[in-house]
Amino acid sequence: MKFLNQHAIITGGSSGIGKATAKLLAQQGANVSIIARDRAKLDLAKQEIEAVRATPNQQVLALVADVANQPENEAAIQQAIAQIGNPDILIASAGMAYPGYFAKIPLEIFERTMAINYFGSLYSVRAVLSAMEARQRGHIVLISSGAGLIGLYGYSAYSPSKFALRGLAESLRGELKPKGIKVSIVYPPDTDTPQLIQENKTKPLETKKITASAQTWTAEGVARAIVRGIEQKTLAIAPGWEMNILHRWHSLLTPLLNWYFDRLIGQD
């Protein structure tokens, strides 16, 4: 078991990619702390994770916090450290998406999206950093998106927050490497999660046309890619050939993709 007795702290761990990754790490021997806002969902996720853990001695802790609230975020992470021990892995998976037309999305949505997706991740990193630095080891995983590589029609609130995470990860990589701390940034494709269901409720027709041909992954499939990336100490984790190509060649592909998107929605 590659993660035996390691402590993984996962924000957004009550559902979607966060929960799937928590279960996979528990299957490989890790102690897991999950953090989210909804106590009922957390308790259900805790039961699921405990059901698949490798040994009954592994600890699973569920803590309520809004990651966008810095004091709540830090308090939850410090409680996890106090109860289970120093963190070996942080996976900042908490996030939100609210697609729509730029002029019609309330400003509060732009602010909340950045608060959760970017600052929630940043606060989590700051909360584990001193413990990882003291031990000269650890692995930080930030969850971006394909929309963090190229701006998408209808995602003017979401894409900037995921672009920001890419910048944070790439900046931290070099700074934390001498301290023995690895950094990964994940670019998941569309993933079958409760968040995607919510997105589809407000997604513009044009956005649906653009994303219709993209392969939808399972949360478990993305989780396997994340765990493999942690094992291999990979900076950029891009599940699937579509995301892999976009990650490697997005700067060159952007003009072609924009041309294709414009034709797709009838703007040629």
C-alpha cells in the first residue's frame, strides 16, 4: 500500500472528485480528513470512505468549514492535524462553477467563485505549509480545469479562477521544491459530478454546443489520474488524451479552437 499511514487532507471531500480521491487513497492505506460545508454530505462520505479503507485502524475525519472563510479553513485543517497528524498530502478540491452570459451573471457570483476556487485553495496551502516545511516533505495538489487552460464561452466567472490556480501552482513549484514539497495542478475534463449537474442548469446554449463533443469522465477516473500523478510526482496532471494535448499545446491551439468554437455557435 503506497500511502500506508499517510495523512491526506482533502477539501471538497464530501462529493465528486474529492470524495472519489479520498476513497482511493483510503483503499491504499491513507488516513483521510475531508472538509466541506454540508455536515450531512460529509457524514455520508465518511461512511463510504470507511467502508473501503484498507484496515480498520485507518482514521477518517469529517470537518465542516467554508474554505473561502480563511479562519474556518485554517481551523479545520489545524484540527485535522491535531487529531490525525501532520499532513503528507493536501488536495484542494473544493470548487464551484456557475456558467452564464457575462453581463447577466451577478457580480456576487464572480466574487464567490474566486473566493472558493482560488482563495479557498490558497488558504488551504497556507494552512498546511508550516507542517510540511518542518518535515521537509509533502505534496500539494490543486484542482484546475480544462477551462483553466483556455477561456470558454459562458465561463467568464469560472475560467479566471482556474487560470489563477495554474499560476499559483507553477509559482509554488520552484519555491517549494528545495523544501521537499511537491506541487501538482490537475486539469480535469468534464466530470460526472454534482457540480456538473448544477452547471448544466445555467449553461448557455452556445456553451452546450462547444462542450457537447467532449468526453465526460467519471470522478473515479479522474481520481485514479490524480493518485497516479502523486505517485509519479507530476506537476501537470491532465487526464485523457484531450486534456493532455490541450495542456501541452494550448498556446498554439487557441487560435484554431477559437475559430472552431465561433463556427460551432454560428459566429463565422
